[in-house]
Amino acid sequence: MLSKSNPSGAAPLSIRERGLRLLRPSHQHSAYSATLLLMSAVMASRILAYGREAYIAYAFGAGAQTDAYVAAFTLPDWLNYIVAGGATSITFITIYTRFLAEKREEEAAKTYSVILTVMTTVLVVGTALAEVFTPQFVGWMFGGFTPQQVELCAHLTRILLPAQIFFYVGGIFAAVLLSHRMFLFPAIGPLLMNVCVIGGGLLGARHWGISSLAYGSVAGAFLGPLLINAIAARRVGPAYRISFDIKNPGFREWVGLSLPLMLGVSLVSADDWILRYFASGSVGDIARLNYAKRLLMVPIGVLGLATGQASMPFFARLFGEKRMQEFAATVNESVYRVTAVSLLAAAWMMAASLPLIDLVYRRGHFLFSDSRETANYFFLFSISLAFWSAQAIYARAFYSAGDTLTPMVAVTMITAASLAVYSALFHQFSVAGLAAASDIGIAANAFALAILLGRKRLVPLRGFPWSEFARVLLTAALAFMLSREVARVVPVDGSRKADFLALGLISVTWAGGVAGGLWLLRSNLLRDLRNRRLPAKG
């Protein structure tokens, strides 16, 4: 008799066979397997990113040229944000996935060709203009830089600008693959990117100095996000034909969806720009903030971005098929799980901030004094981990529903209002105030998106498992307090032995606090994570 789980009667696959199947480039993933794959890939990418940042800290420390290098990414980021507007991973997936679901492959192919042709042309022109006006932008944006820093920052910016073309075109190819539920190659791209940055530094630092990192970034953007996605998309996606048919209905729909993303400013992107702007007046502050933020991006990438990227094609399909109850339940399920895990992770990160930062970064030109300052920023940034993760999923729920205007108006207003908060806290508490202001802004982003989704009756807040969430929150608070007290037993004084001992004690105490808290409060979190099922709402 055939089982429901195996109707074909074939022998069940072993764990090894299932794992290898997930790594086949042509494998079409479920939401769960896609999330696992992307989480694993993002984790690997973030580990490589740590290697990249650790190398930069070792070779260049937290000084004037490192500040210039970090600041050099600002104009390329602006160009990509304004011209591309998130279309590569958001609005294009929404339209393309719907065309595929409705068996309108010919329209999908035409829209794909027009968007790729027109927007690549616009981006090439924008890149050329940015190259010309780079010195003026750097001088305006980073008024606290010395003339030497401005010159170096402008030089590095001009090297980095062409990479945005590779990111954009590669993003379109990745969107095609994601729409076909093929996640492997989009997941590998960032890995190659980080390998190239590290390789550029190791191979070229003696000859080009810190510029070698910028050259590595450009090479990585071509090989990772662009080349491997292009090869894979050619096999499964539509044939590309040069087309400037701006009257194409799909292209016009894409423009309508993308304009709010192009014209609006989300704090998710603007946060780094604002931090760099205010911190440019003191040598090393941009670099130390960047080191803290990049380490925070490891759990953000694994928990928030990977889950959001994996979930969006499935959100879009559910909405396109008008399965609204299932759409709402799936969004609430994703947010609950990712924020619950984020709260527990943040408790450990905050308690272990100093030994963790010291172990990760202190070597070469990065001193113990740098570790202490960076750890303070990392502690503050970690508070907002759950909000970063939640807003990534809430935003994609809006985009999957074909609504980019509502969230972008909301987050743009929040970004504008946040400028006063950044300024006030910076002048009151210096650079630490910037990290606190970042937390406030991201929290406002997440709450605004959640409330708006509820008001539009897309994802009602009453469907969220509040009682389970409260149990996890209390558990995280308990684990943090216990771990923080234990951390006082072993003062971190700059020795590796003290770092390892403190980190070990904190980790064991945190694990015990989490296990005990979940048991005492009778939380179902572990069962919910294992069973892939949304818990009953509280």
C-alpha cells in the first residue's frame, strides 16, 4: 500500500541523497528547502565576509584610509538604489512569476528583454555621469575628511562604480532563476564576490594598497552576481533580444511598481549612508561602525534576508492565486520564526559583544582599544536584530501583493523623520548615539510595515502568535541577564585566553538560560521550527 508521503512507492531518499538533490542546479525548491539552502549559502557568504573584514582590519586597521574605503561605497550604492530601485529582486519577480503562473511565457520574455535593455542603458549613462562628478560628491558628503581622504575616496569610488552594472544585470538573471524556484546559483554569487575581494587584497595589496580591495570587488561583481547567474538563466529563462519597446505593457507595469522604490528612501539602505555622514569628522569612526555593522549583517543575512528572498516567490504565487488566508498565515509564520530566533541570537550577541569583537577583528593594525569601541557599537546594533529580520519579510509581503507605493511612502517618511533623531543622539552621545538612532529607525520601519499590512487586510496582526512570541522574548531577556552577569567573572583584558574563556562561559550560560526559559515557560518554539507549522495564535 502506497503512503501519502511517498505515493510512487519508491524507496525513500536518504539524508545524503536529499542533500545532494537540493544542490542540483535544476532542482525546483519548496519554500522550506529554499530557505535552508539560502540560509546555508548566506552563512557561508557571511563567514567569507568576516574573512574579508578581518583581513581589512589586519592590513589597514581603523584609520583614515579605511574610512575612505568604506565611504567609497556610498555613491555606487546611491546609483544602484536610485536607478535599479530594487527591481532586480523585488518588482521583476512579482511580474515575471505571475506571467509564468498564467502561462504567458511570450509576454514574460518580452518584458524581460525590455527591462534588461532599457535599464542597463540608463545605468551605464548614470555610471558615466557619476564618474565625472565623483570628487564633488565626496567633498559634499564627507565634509569632515581631510583633502587626502577626499582624494583617496574619490579614486576608490571611481573604481567601484562599474560594479553596479554587473550587480543590476546579474540581479535580473537571478530574478529569472528565483521565479523558476532555482536558488542555487543566486546563492553562490555572493560567495564568489567575497572570495574575489579577499583575493584582490592578498594578491594586490603590496602594489595597489587599499585600492586592491576595490579592484577585487569589481572582479567579484562580474564573476559572482553576473556571470554564473547569466549562464544558468540562459538555460531555463527566456531568450534575450535587445529591445527598447517602452510601450510594452509588462515594462510599464514594472515602471509603475518600481518608481516608488526608485524615488523613495528606505532606512534599510540609508542607514549606512547616514552613519558615514555623521561619523566622517573623526578618524576611524566610520571604520569601527562598519566593522560592527558588518558583523551584525551575518545574522541579519541568515535570518532576515535569506528567509525573505526564499519566501518572496512563494508569497507572490499565493497572492497571485488569491489564496489570501494562506498568504497571511505564511507571512505571519515566517515573521514569528525569524524574530523568535533573532531575539535569542541577539541575547547572546549582546552579552558576548566584547570577546566576540576582539576575537573576530583584533590583529595587525586593529588594536584592543578599537575592539572596545567597536564592541559598544555592536552591542547597540544587536538590539535591533529582530526588527531588521521582521521588516525584510514584511516588505516582501507588500511587494508580492504588487504594492510598492504604500511601504515606500511609509519608510521614506520614517527616514526623513529619523534624520533629526540621528543628529540629536549623535550630538548628545557621539558615535554611540548613531547606533542607538539606527535601532530606533529600524524598529519604526518594522512596526510601520506590520501595521500597514494589517490595515490593508493583507496580514492581520491578530493572526500573529503573540503569546508564543512573549515567551521567547522573556526567555531571551533571562538568557541575556544571566550571561551578562557571568561575563563579569572573566574580565576581557586583551588576551586571547580571556577572550575564549569569557566567550565560552557566556555561551554555556546563554544556552542554559534559553533551554531553561523555554522549558519553564512551556514554549513551543522548538516544535514549531521542526514541524514547519504556524503555532496557534495567542
